[in-house]
Amino acid sequence: MTIWAVLPAAGIGRRMGSTIPKQYLTIDGAPLILHSLRRLSAVSEIQKIIVVIHPEDNRGLNCKNQSVKNSKTAL
């Protein structure tokens, strides 16, 4: 059985009053989305991770081309 994780990251930061979406804010030297991906990647049962981004989010396009720890696939 293949187990997938879905990481919702489609916010635009409006409620926070930020010009940067929350998932890209830096915490402890890395964007919040990277912290989430690292945690999900550490779960051995998860084979695939889907990151859901806003249709107009150009920052998230680079995620598809980057490898994810433990050879998990970012779509």
C-alpha cells in the first residue's frame, strides 16, 4: 500500500497581513514549508508528498525540481 501525504501550502498571507505567504516565512534559518517537508519526510511510511500551492505561486514551482529527503517524490 502506498501512503501519500498532502501538505496544504496555498495561503497568500492576507490574514497575517504579510506580503510573504506564511509557508515561505523563515523560522530558524529555513522556510516554514521546508520544516514541514522535513517532518513528513522523516515518516518512513510516507512514500509520496503532494504540496498544494496557490495557482499564482511562482515560488513553489522550484519544489518540483528539488529532491526530497529519503527519495520521496515531490509532484
